[in-house]
Amino acid sequence: MKISDKISVQKIVEQCQLNGISDIVISPGSRNAPFTISFTNNSFFTCYSIVDERSAGYFALGIAQQKKQPIVIVCTSGTAALNYTPAVSEAHMQGIPLLIITADRQSNGLEIGDGQVINQQNLYQNFCENNYNLIEDENDKTQENSALIQEAFYELSKLKTVHLNVQLAEPLYEIIEKEIKVNPDNFLSKTDLTRIEERVRKEELVEKWNMYSDKLILISDNKFNELGWLELLLKKDKNIVVLSETTSNFHKENVNSCIDRTIELIDKKSPEGFVPELIITIGHSVISKKIKQLFRAHKPKEHWSFSEVRNENLFDLENFESFMFLDELSLIAENVEFDELSFFKTNWDRIQKESEKSHQEFISKVSFSDLKAFEFLTKNLPSCNLQMGNSSVVRYIQLFNQRTDLKYNSNRGVSGIEGCTSTALGAHQVNDNSILISGDVSFFYDSNAFWNNHVPANFKVIVINNGEGNIFKILPQPKEDETSLPFFTTPHNTSIQKFCDLYNLKYYKAESVSKLESEFSTFINHNEHPSVLEIDTREANNDEILKEYFAYLRKNKN
């Protein structure tokens, strides 16, 4: 097969194939031509051409998010590499592995004034622990590049993000014929990532567990494959309060998945009877601000954090312990006994039921708005891989009961609004039933997501268009300053319909509940073109309605 004559390129491509890394996202350029030629001429690889490197990074993140394995992104030199940074930081915070290959100029490129040249060494050092700079083949007298490539792929085998900055001297387009031997027993798929020779603190943790009567488990986005032991624990100890977020995808009976609307019923100044002695978090990137604020002001006695990505001391406790593996916690399930129902548990159960009742009452009467639109969507979405836009979208969805037939995904690592569409589109390459719900500002921000040839005919986006970044009107401080407020909310008159015309997207629009009901089925069942449904709520006082909603919850508590 055709492959670049560059030795470093050959070795990297060979290692990708040997280790089963088949998805390659390429952004165009000249300096990365040796990689482009080598990957695209090898039938083992599935190559995607994405012009905008920022979009390309998120597109790859979406694929990796679904496949749970590394994806390669390749770009040319200079600012192209800088444009990967938002996606690289998001991948780092989510614990999603990427292999970032940035082509670089020769080592003296800066000194001789070449174009598209910056210092690319350790470019992502704040978001990537494994950074390797490969010098030009011509200067690699000691075969150091080979050793660095081997080390890089070993780190990648541990599902870590790796950056290979590869200096490539001209000529760039020379090729040779070379066959790559395929090793089906690749170490990326076979590497044992389970716990090895770690001390399980069974007796100590069981003793602490039994010492506390009021315990709360909070589950957020996490990489743990098995939480079945938690069901056993809940059966044996009925005093545990369990709260889950959408991104946990853990929605079971006796688990409260609507945290914010429940917490609204707690007296924030005197929350006696609701503050746990022991709080256990499973995962990272907790969405709910309300729970963080509550337990930062009224601290539990102890916090155990279980996460394979990063342990966050959410409540700023001195008595904080971090764990990478769940086996310590799972062993507790075998050694607990249920006494009688505690005051703490009955308190949480009571306000959960009260909040559910008040929620239903308010929603049944509310006019067409963001809140009403999300009620409709959470009820009527078909079973799908749901990609949630950041900011207000992911927070609105958490106000409604979660569905077991939806898989909830969102970029909650850094939690930026850029890249949400590109991530959803990448995810759709793996799960072809992905649907994105986006805010209007986020949708326009990532407009280049559609500037490629990889937008399937059944890809669907729902845009909640309230004409601005409405989240800032909900926050009290920005709204107090009318002069500065437009600089927070960035109101606009950009046409979603004209945007759809530009990219040949099928366009639907709903400006009322009745229109939403009539258009939604047609939108969902249309699979001949990528489709966008604009839910236009610009006439509604969305921020006031949301405030009224929370006020109603508080007022109607028993």
C-alpha cells in the first residue's frame, strides 16, 4: 500500500493499525500531508475530513465518547494546532482519550521565518500528561523517535490522551509501497486496566459506614462499567438517599433524578434533617449548582469521592477521601444491615414527592416557553442517544423525570457551549440515532459542524431559540445592570432558517404548543435530509417563568 517515506509517520501509522485505532479525523494542510497520504491510502482506517480544527476535535471527541477508545486527530502546523485546544481540554476533563498528531515545521522554522510556525512543543501540557516531540527523521541519529512512539502508545493503552508533535521537513509528498502486518492481539484492546495489588480497605470503610446514620450518594457522569452492587446496597440499607444526574445514566426506582427541583424545598438557612453525615460522590462534573451550594454552606462530616477521571472535593471538606475504584464501596453492600427508617431518609422522600406534585401542577398551567418546550421534548423524544447542549439545556432537562430508554450525553468536562453540535455529529457516526438539543447561541457558535461531508441524512438538531443566552437573565447579578446585560446575553436576530438553507438542512419551526405537536412527528420521521427543528420561544418571558416555577415549588411545600 502507499505510505509516506517519512520513518516516523510509518511507525505511527503502523502502531495505530496494530492497536486497532481505526478512526482518523483529518484537517487539511500541507505539513501534515505525509499523514494524510498514509492514512487515506490504507483501507483499515476510516478517515473523516473536517476543515475546521476546532470542530474536528469535538467531532473526534464525540466518536471517542461513544466507542470508549482512542480516536486520532491530525492537523497541519501553526494556529491549526491551537484550534484543537478547546476539544483537548474537554476530553481531558471528561477522561476521554485522544491521539493528537500535530505536524510541525523543521526545528529552525521559527528562526528562518517560515509561515504557519509557532512553538508547538508541549502545546497542550495543561490538558495532556503525555506530550512527545519527534524531531525530523534526518536528525534522528539515535532512533529516539522510535522509543518515544512506543512510549506514547503504551500511555494510550491506559486510555490517556497523547500528543505527538512531529517535525517534518520537505519534501512532504514522497511515497513508498509498504505492507503493514496486522496484529489482531493488539495491546490496546487487551491491556488489563483493572485494579492490581491495591489494598482494599474493607474493614475500615464498613466501620465508618456503620458509624454514620445519615448517608447520601450522588451519582454524576462516570466511567464505571458496573453499578449493580448499588442496587444490592439500596435493598439492604433503605436509609440511603441516592441522587442521580442525567449524565450518570443511572435511573432506578428509589433514586431521585431531579435534584434541583427537590432541593428547592429545603430551607437553605436551616436545612436540619437534610444534611448527610457522610456524602459519597460517584463520578465527576456534577451539574447541579444547588447541591454544591447547599453542602458547601452546610457541610457533611465526611466526603468519599469515587472517580476514574478525577476526584473533586466538591464541598471543600477537610475530611475528604478519594478513590479510583469502586470495589471498596461494593464490599460495603455485603456487610450492612437495615435498622429502622431514619428521619433523614423520610425527609428526603417527602420533599421529593412534594416537588413532583408541585412540578406537575405548575407545568400543566404554564404557557409556551422554554420550560413548556422541555416538558414536551422529555415526554415525546423517541428512544435515542440524546446529546444535550450546555448551559440552560442540560439544566432544564434535569428538572424532568429521566427516561431509561434515553442515553444522556453532554460536554460537562469544561462545560463550554462551543463544540456541542460537532460532538453530537461525531457521536452520530457511531450511534446513528443521536439527537441534539441545543441553545441558539451554542448552535450558531458551532456552525462549522455542518461544513463537511459527514452529516448523515437522519441527523437531527432541536434548537431552543430564545434569541439570546438566556441563562444570564436567570442569574441575579447580570440582570441588575441593564447597560451590561446585552454583553452577557448577546441578543441576536440571526435566522436559523437561512442557516439551514446554507447547509441544505431540512427546516421546521414551532412557535406554540400546538405547532410543536403538529411539527414534531414530521420532523422526527423525516430521514431524507439532516433536519433542524427551531422551537421559537422569543416571545416568552423565559427567565421570569423559570423563577416563578421555583417560587411555586417553595410556596407549595408542606
